[in-house]
Amino acid sequence: MIPPPSEPVYRVAAKRSEDQLALFDPPPWSTPFRGRWDDPRINGPGRAFPKENCFRVLYFSTQLVGAFGEVLQRHIPKPEQLEEAFRDKPPSNPLLVGGQVPQAELIRRRIGSTLLDPALLFVDIMATETRSELYHTPDIPPLVRQLGLNSLDVSAITGDTKAHRDLTQQIALYIYNQA
């Protein structure tokens, strides 16, 4: 466990209300999307766990540019789009081939910053010691094996398949239950 950052953290979220503080509320339970680190018991086949007993994770960044990561992610070109762009005449600056976020999507977002309570504790999921401890729990190794890996490495946590998401949600549930 580590303390929260002492400097402000930033969040970019959907504008669901004119209230600036609503930016720090989790998405409504009616939202079907489950985030990478949300409680895996929220919804899904055979899941009847009461939602009021579940948790959701809000994403913050210590840098404003990092807070835009979730917004930008879905606009990064797919590999086949980049292959097409490089096929005939490669662009002079390949980094300019990146995705573009439509203005209409940006208008539906709000930016906010806050200071976190110093009493909060966080887990550094990228720390080797953390991953080692998580790997030596009953629920995590089978999910790692499903990914075809021999250990809980960074690729297991950052991968973008459903199996990767199942793993990170189980990690989040394990950490939540330790509190």
C-alpha cells in the first residue's frame, strides 16, 4: 500500500450534470460498461450480487494529459489502418497518423482536479512486489494461465482482451476485500 499523491489529480469524465462535483461521481449503475478495475460482481451472466454492495473505480492522473488517456484510447488507429497508411507512401511524421477525437465527443466531457485525502491507501499494481503477492493468491494463477503466461507480469495487467479484463477485475476484487 502506498499513500496518495500529495499534488492535485485530474479526471476527464462524461458530463452528466451541470454540477462540477458530479465529475467525481461514479457512472450510474444503469451504465452497462464495466471498467478494467470495476467489481466483477456488478453484472453479467449468473451474477445476482446486489449492486449497492459492489464497487466502481474512478480513473485519475497526476498529469492532465494522462487524464485524457481513456478518452483518446478508443481513437487510436487499429493495426490494419496503420498498415494501410504506410503501404504506399509512408507519412513524413508517423506520429501524426494518430487518432482524432471528434469535437462533439470532447464537448460531452468535463475536466476536473482535486486533492485526495492523505489517509487513503493505494496499491501500486505495477510494482513487482505487488504482482508477486497477487500471483500467490488462489484466484489469480488460473486467470494468468488462461492468458498463456507463466507469471503475473505487466502484459497480463495491460492487455486488452476480455481475459485480461477478467484478470484485472479479479485483482481489483481481491484488493478491495483486503481493505
